[in-house]
Amino acid sequence: MDKNLAQNNKIQAGYKRNWLAIFKRGLLEVLPFLFIPILVLLGIYIWDNDQNKSAPDPITDTVVPDTVVRQQALEDNWERYTHRGDQHTLAEERLKFELTLCPFSDPDTWDYELSPEEAGMICGNITIPLFHEQPEKGNIWIPVAIWPTDELPKYPDPLFVSQGGPGGSTLEMYPAMFYASEFKGQRDIVFVDQRGTRYAKPALLCPEGLESWIESSKIDSDEDESTDEFASLRACRIWLEDYKGIDLAAFTTAQIARDFEVVRQVFGYEKINFYGVSYGTLIGQYLAAYYPESLRSIILDGVTPVPFDYLNRSDSIHNQILTEFINSCNNDLSCSDKYPDLEVQLKKTLTELDQNPREITLHDPDSSDTIKYEINGEEFYYFIISGFFRDNNYALLPYLIEQAEQNRFDYFISVKENEVFRNIGANPLYFSVVCAEHEPLVDADKNIPYVLPSMAEWENTSQEDNREECAIWNVKHSPLSLEEMPISDIPALLLSGHFDPVTPPEYGEQALESFPNGKHVIDPVGAHGIAFSDDCTRSIVESFLLEPSHNYDSDCLADPDRRSEIVPPSAFMVPFLNRQDVSDPELIGLFGFPLFMTLLMMVRGSLRDFRQTWKSARGSFLEQTVIENRFRLRFELATWAFTIGIFGLLLGLIVFIAQGHDTAAYLLADAYPGGVRWVLFIPTLLLFVLPIVVLSSIKLWRHTKTVSGRFYFLIQIFYCLGMLLYLGYVDLLFAWI
């Protein structure tokens, strides 16, 4: 009796232990599933945080409207604008304006969910005489966009905006930028493109592959097209002048300035405020000279002084800005500590590249096309000079120079790929203006104490190229060009960046002599064009527009918090990451596949363990051999290590992408904090895990009798191999080196 009772108790205890084992096993199998939503929520949080830092979408839950909706919105905007009660334009002037859908609605220039028309923009073309002094020679059309106030404007004088260049498109850049700003609501904003730019009619643009077309048309040329480095420019002039019938002499600053006056008359504004950047400042000065009665105020940002002769000054300015940059780093503890030998590094790199040019491979981002490209000293010198056009250049250029000294040109390659494969070439309007208005070109002054003697020769080579380009373009000197700027009483705000490589502060000082009611503001950390670079410079512009005659405050320029952190030598460049954002599909896809495999592993493992536990409870489970258990343990540990490693890599990349995008200098340098190097070591470690996964899978595949089990092991092999092959394809397998 006692023996039977004991036996029953033992059996019941065994059942309890088995069911307890089932419960524990189930709990342990369910808990890992929490790993999935945690990762998903973390990814969503980081993605959402990144989205909130981008340009704002003023109205959500909208879709991109079709042409009919855009057209209706455009007509409604125009109807409200013309019936506000402040318009005094004669009917015949209004006839010069033709409503059109805004041409800058593509995602590259307008990335909001609302179309420009639904955002309140009015777009159209204005008929302009080709030559204002000879209207009988025909007309052209220039594109204009107005962002009017909804009701009567608080201030009747609008802000006219002009891009630089010559040849830059105002409509491509400024409507989207102002839409995200706080300028809306007080005065109308009128964006005017220069004649000959992308959206104008005619546009001074030349199609791709023009050299081949010219050659096939058997047009005589003094040069062999296959060896002529100016073939594109030569073919472009032939295309525009001989085949399109465009008179290139009509595209000068004097004619462009008169275009702005016609725009003012068409819309009936009594006085306007004018903002121009770079070459746009020259247009502003011409307006002040020709039509002072039409201007309430003028803002010149990155001043090009009259007369227009900056080509002859470029050699001294380039050397001056380079010297100033080196001295600035030496005098800044945060820079000098990180880069104590910056000038030595730059000289060494330029000399080495001059003697032994470096060959690189450029990849087309949109295809598999590649080309070989050579970097010599002159090429890298002008690359550094072009870097001064960027904001925060003082914070990123030391890092780029050190990278080049170490024979790393990742940033150079990304910039050059964009230039080469995006077909960024000659600007015909640029040559029409420059070649008609500059002074005769002279050789570089060799008495200038250049940072490197070779720079004088490089500058002379550049001047020789300029002479050849203007000879090919073959336009006469414009008789309407201003030889000197008359004194103007118009209130003027002149803005300069301390590190501007083309319109330095001394140009602003020179132009200020013509504006006794003007003020020259120099941003100590600014580059080329500073008006809207941050809240400080924006507040200065707003204060000036509010009351131009008052002495507005510019003390915020000295705020040390405006200085970006110097990108340290430990920063890391990863070409794959330079093409990614936190929310890019490629990065999300890289995250999604391991997520799916993790879910599959958990489901499959749970089903297998439940089945084994159930069979054990029923007493029908066949114990596995020691070899099977050993290989199964290796397989599970290896696959989980591999998957966790992939998740660690992806989460680390997302974190460092977010950190890099939070710092302006890192973002501009296409660099990331040094900690990303350790994250990038994970793919190399996974190479050592892969053989364990493969060998264990093969062994278990042999011992597994079910089709589903064998299929699962094959999937794991292909998953691990595929992930590593993909990481190798995007150059992340050994990116830490």
C-alpha cells in the first residue's frame, strides 16, 4: 500500500515536473518575442525623431495634387491677389504676365506634400524686351513666383529676391526656403529668375552629348573634338547662337536689372526691397543706379562690387582666404589642438599630389557606370577653395585635409561623382555676363606670398582657361556696364562672411563707399551668402526690413555658440552611410530582413521545443545523441550571435547617422563620430561566426528527417551568406580599416 502510494506520488510529481517544465519552457520561448517590438519601437522612435528635425510639413494628411487641382489653386491665388485692394497696375501692364504652374514642383526643389500652388504661390512668365533700349528686336520671357500675403499686406513694399551665378535659379532654391521660414504674413515676397536661366524662355542651356551632334553635323572647328578640352563650351555656343538663334549679347547685368524694374511695374508695386546674393548683389547695385526711386531698401549678401572684375582678383583672394583659414585654426584652441600642423599637412598633400597624382574611381550613383579620374595638386587646391563656399567650412576643412594626407578621398569622390554624373557643366549665362563685363584678364601676381609657390602657376592656368573660354564665347564688351557705382542714399545692408572665397569682406567695404546710409555686417564664421544661415543672421535681415534707417543690433554674431564643433581627426567616413538617411528604404530593408529571420527562428524554435516537451511529458520523446545536441547547441548559439550582431550593427549605424546629422560640420563633411569604427568591426567578426553556422547546419541537415527542418537549415545558411555578401557589396565588411 505504502509502495503503491509512493509510486503514485512519484508519478504525479513527475507529471507536475513535466508540466512545470512545459510552462517554464513556454515562458522562456515567449519572452524573446519581446525583443522584436522593442527593436521596432526603437527604430520607429529614431526614425520619427529624425523626421521631426527635417524641414517642416505645414499641413499633414495631404496628397500630391494633380494638375487640375494645382491649376485651380493657382487661379484662386491670383484671384485673391488681384482683389486685395492694393493693386494699381494698369491693365496693359498685367497683360505682360501669363499664369503658369510653378516649374519648381519636383521633389528636388520642393519637397513638401502640398504643391507650391496650394501653399499659396503664384507663378507665371513675364514678357520682357530682349533689349530694353531696342524693343523692336523682340521679346523673351522670364519666370516669376509670388508668395503674397493672404490679406492686405502689413507692409506694402514687397521683398524681391535674386539668386547669384550668373545663372543661378532663384526659383529652384528660395521659394522652398522661404516657405519654411517666418517671413510669411507681413509683405509679399517676389522671386525673380534671371533671363536665360533654367525656367526662362529662351533658356541658355545645352543638351548632353552636344559635341557628338555638332561633329555629326560636320561643323568646322579649329580643334579636334576628341582632344579639345573646351569642346563642350565650343559646341554649346554653336548650338545656342547658330542653331537656336539666340543673341548672347542680350544677357548682361544691365538688361537683367531692367528686367526687375519691369516686374515691379507689372505687379504695381510703388517701392520694393531688394535682396541679392553673390552676383545678385551686382544686379541690386545696378537697380540702385538706374531706379533709385523704385527702391525702399537693398540687401547685398556676399557683395560683388562695381566694376565687375572679380576674375582678376581671384588669385589673391584664394591665397588670402587660405592663409586666413590656417591662421584661424592656429588661433583657435579647439582647432589647433586637433590639427597642430595644418599648414604643413596641406603643403605636403598638395606637393605629393602634384608630383604623384592619385587615380580614383568614380561610380555613377544611378547605374553601374564607372570612370577613372586623376587628382593632382591643382585639382585638390581648387577643391579646398570650393569648400569655403559651404557654411561651417572652418569646422570641416581641417578634417578633409588630414584625410587627404592619409590618402583618403572619400569626400572628394562623393562631390566629384555628383559633378560628373549629374552633368554639372558650363553655365552659358555665366559666360555671357562675365565675358562681356570683366576687365582684361592679367596673370597672377607672383609677388603674393602664396601658401605654396605652385599656386601662382595654378592661378595662371586658370586665367589662361578663362581667356580661352571668353574667346570661344565671343561676346563684345557691354557698353552699358557700370564703370563705377554712383553714390546712393538708399538704405543698404551689406553682408559678408569672414571665410568667403569669392566675395570677401573687403569687397563689402569697397561697395559700402557708395551707400552712405548703409551698414556692413561681417559674420566671423560665415561663408558665401550668410543672410539665412542661422537665426542670428536671419534676425538681422528681419530687423533691417522692419526699419532700414534704424541702427539694428548685430551683437548675436559674436555668440560663441554659433561656432560649430571642429570635426576631429577621429571622425570616420563611410561611403555607404553618406548615401543613407535614418529613414532610407535601403537601410530599413537591411533592418527588415534580419527581423524576419529572427521571427522565423523564434517561431521554429518554439514549435520544436514545445513538441519535444510535449513528447517528453507523454513519454514518447526519443533522446538525441550527444553529437546531435552538441551541433544543435553550436548552431543555436552561432545563429543567435550572428543575428544579434546584425541588429547591433544596424542599430549602431542608425544611432551614428542620427548623431552625425545633428552636428552641422559632421553632416557637411559626410563624417560620423569615431565610435562608428567599433560598430563597423561587427561584420568582420561575423565572418568567424559564419563557418560555425554553415558546418552546424550541414550536420543537423543530415540528422533531420523532416522536409521543413532541412529547409529551415538551408534558409539559415543562405541568410548568413546573403547578409555577409550584401555587407561586402556596400563596403561595410571591412569598413573599419
